[in-house]
Amino acid sequence: MLFELWAPGAGRVVLQWAGGRAAEPPLPLERDGERDGWWRAEAPAHDGDRYAYRIDGGPPLPDPRAARLPEGPGGPGAVVDHGRFAWRHSWPGRPLPGAVLYELHVGTYTAEGTFDAAAERLHHLAHLGITHVSLMPVCPFPGTHGWGYDGIAPWAVHEPYGGPDGLKRFVDAAHGHGLGVVLDVVHNHLGPSGNHLPSFGPYFTDTHHTPWGAAVNLDAPGSDEVRRYFIGSALAWLRDYRIDGLRLDAVHALHDSRARHFLAELSAAVDALAGRLRRPLFLIAESDRNDPATTAPHASGGHGLHAQWNDDFHHALHTALTGESHGYYADFARAPVAALAKTLTGGFFHDGTYSSFRGRTHGAPLDPRRTPPYRLLAYAQTHDQIGNRALGDRLTAALSPGLLACAAALVLCSPFTPMLFMGEEWGARTPWQYFTDHPDPELAEAVRAGRRREFAAHDWSGTDADWPDPQDPATRDRCVLNWSEPDRAPHAALLAWYRTVLGLRRELPAPAGPDPAATHVTYDEDARWLLLRNGSVRVAVNLARDTVADIPVGTEGEPAPELRVLAAWGEADGAGGPGMVRVGAESVVILGEIP
């Protein structure tokens, strides 16, 4: 087996065996004569053999490219022979257009918190109408339980979840249910505990700074190999684990001043791999820039990513449903129904407009002829939007079942690619709070203090007794989904509604092309109703608390079409006079055109 390591500043590198081979003598590595800064050595090795590297006589450190860290962050790596895994299902892939994503955290989807336990629940998602499971990060992080965004090994899989083979079993099971798998990866920073990359080379730079400290080195000296490191990791997930797509965390924190941005280089590499594998692969960005270049094609100077999260849609929907106006919700809360209408038709709310939250203008307009609506993800809830609230409270804690049904209809019938957060489909009562498991007491206390400061900045008026301690195991336990809920009231009715609307989405697919006229919205801000026309489907929602709304279903200047009620929640009977639909308070009706 060939062992390779990039350590450009090293004078001597040896491989030290561990585990069952710990008694064997160290293996010296030699400089690679063809690649500057690289070291290499050949040695017999088998799947599971443990090893570490020592640089210039220093302590043993895990291989930065180790696919497995069986003893956790900081421990030795283990050889993984990907060819040994017996895949049960062939898989042609499942593209992004027409997809419905489901964000899932392995550690709280079930009480066991493992890949295998999560796989036992995949039938629920297939029956629901989901097409892709979107896993939150699974790279190794300190302790057993955490969100995963403080991972320290971008090539490895968290051992308590089940390690590399556990992830492969999950992906294989998902494919057996017809479900694609998207994996959340973090390239913008590594966690503070167990991160040994600086010992090997210039993986980070002080040229730029991020909320997590020094930036990943994408443009300073040595950045060629750092870029290859993260691109290689991304391709490994797609190739070795048969992942279908990647969600890229906070790409706005990827500071890169080079002529060809890292994201453009990454997307080109993924497109090339898709060609070789002959199955669709895609990248979804999380970005707060509202920058059309994120998903614009390479030919027009864009980064070429295939989609991006659209927080503007979430913020507009959230303020329209809840009336909240603090923090970044302030801009949307001035006229929330109008803000929702703008995002449904234009994608971004901030498209060059002034943002009071940022104190400046923000964003740029999308060209709907170049950005098909499926390239934006729409959602009512995500791990961020729930978990970054002080109590991690879901919409279920504040909204009636009727408003939850309205939110579901707008997300699932929007022109965008919808995404649900686990448990949303039945109105789960379990919160989603921030939790960590740092064994370092100083780091644990720093995390506690940081969360308190963050909540104080949002004018949270709760007490210490209410505040969930991230390090308390009970905080994680509160977040585990309660799988007895879907079978009982009121959850069962909401779950049936999600299944109904997702069924309609499959039967009457919304147009995914670039025609901006395919989507039209009318609304009344004061009466709090909105009508979304997406192709042949119309969604009439009445968000008012106690007022019935007669909503015109035609488009101004066009004759009212003949419509039939496809689905309704609450007092919504489709009557209301010629060209009108009557919708009760906190209710929704979905109508389709009669051919």
C-alpha cells in the first residue's frame, strides 16, 4: 500500500504503526521527487491497520486524509479498503430537478443515534414522498454527540455513528428505497479540538479571518495543495460512498482572491466525476450573499454550483407566519406577505435593496431565464433556523396546525426545490437545541459563554433555568425525535397533509424551466391572504387568525379558469363566487385547472 503525506516544512517523516501493529518498527517516508512537499512510502497494510505520522521527531498525529479515526479526533488513523464493501443496490443516481430534500441529523433522528438505526426509518421518508435525504455533517468531532460543524477530519466518518461502513450501509439502504443522499460538508473551518492540520502545512492563513479564527488557506502560499485537499475530500464522498450531492456549509466564509474561485474549481471537478461515473452529482451552497454568480454557469463567469439555500424565502415565510421582527427578520417584517410574494417570484428579497440588519444594500437580482427556480431551496425550518433560537423551538411551539399546513403548502408547491427538517412533517414537539460534547472543560465553558452572549444579542429575556446548556447530555436527549408522535393526534393529520401535498407535487409537477411567467402571486397585506399560481396549480392561503377570505383565483387581464379543489386544510370549500375561492382563517386550499 502507498502511504502519502503533504508536509512541505518537514525535515523527516516516519509512519508509526498503532493498534495490533504497534510493536513494529516505524516506517521512514522519502521525499517525492515529482511533487514538492510530498512524502511517500510503500508498505504492506490491510483494512483496519492503524497508523500515525511523526514529523521531525514530534508526537504521533493522525493522517489528514485518514478515512477512519477509530479512536476519535487526535487518535491514529485506520486503513480503509473501500473495495471490500459489498454494495447491495445498483444506483443510477437521482438528479436535483424535481427533488424534495429532507434534512436529517443522524445523532437525533433516533435514540440510538447511528447510521443503522436511521436506516431503519428510511421507509417513512420513501412513503412520505421524499426524494433525497440531506445528512448533516458526519466527519469526526469531539465526544459522541454534536451538530457536526466542529469536525476536524474532512475525509473521515464519525465513529460513534458507525464509521465508514456505517455510512455506506445507510447510503446503500437509502438507494434501495429509491432515495438519494446529500451530505453536508464543511470546508470553511475545522473544529477547535483535535485539529492537527497546521502541524503538517499551511492549511490556514492569517490573510483572512472568519468567525472561527484564521481562514482556510485558499489563496496564500501553499494554497494549491490545500485546495486539492478539500476537493479530493469532496470527490471521495461522491465516489467512495456513492453520495449523490454535497451541501457546502457557509460558502461566504471561503475567502479566495484568486482568479478562479475555489467553488468554480470544485464544481468543475464534480461535473467531471459525474461524467466518469455516469450518474448525476450536484453541489448545493449555503450562502448569505444573495449572489447570482453562485449558481451561474462557468461560461458566464459564475461558480457553477447547482443550487443554493434561499434564506430570504424562509425569513419572509417565517415573519408572515409568526409576526417576529427581531434581528434579520426586521427587513421582512415591515410587509411580510409582500416580502413572501417577492421571494416566490424573484427568488431573493434582498436583490440590491437596503438591509437594515446589515446597515447597507445587499444582494443582486436573479435572472430567471438563467437561474431555473429549482436551483433555489425553499424551506420553512432548518437546523440553523430552529437551533439558533435560544430554546431551539420549532414552529410547532408557536403556530396552529392550520398555519403549519399553510407553510407546508407554500414550501411544497413553490417553484423551488423544497426541503423539510426532520420531524417537521408531523409537527414534532421535540426542540432542536445546540448541543456539544467537548471533553476539554475549558472549551466546554467557552462554548457555554459564547451561546449566552449570542442569545443576549438577540434580546432573549429568558432565565438561566430556561437556558439549555450545550454540554448537558439532557440537551441532546431532548432533541431526539419522538417516533410515537406521528401515529397520534394532532400529528397524524399534519403528516397526512404532507403526504397529500407531496403526492400532488408528483402528479402535477411544477414547471422547472426558466419561464418567469409560470409563477404569479397576488396578495392582500392587510387581509393576510396570498394566492400562488405555479403552472397549473394555485395555492390560496389565509394567514389571518379569525377572518374568512374570498380570494380571486384568476390573473388580472385574463379570464378566470375552471378550477377544482385538489386538497384543502381547514375551512376551505372552493366556493366564494365567480372567479373566487373562499378560505377560512388559518387555512389553505390547493386548486388545479380543469383540462
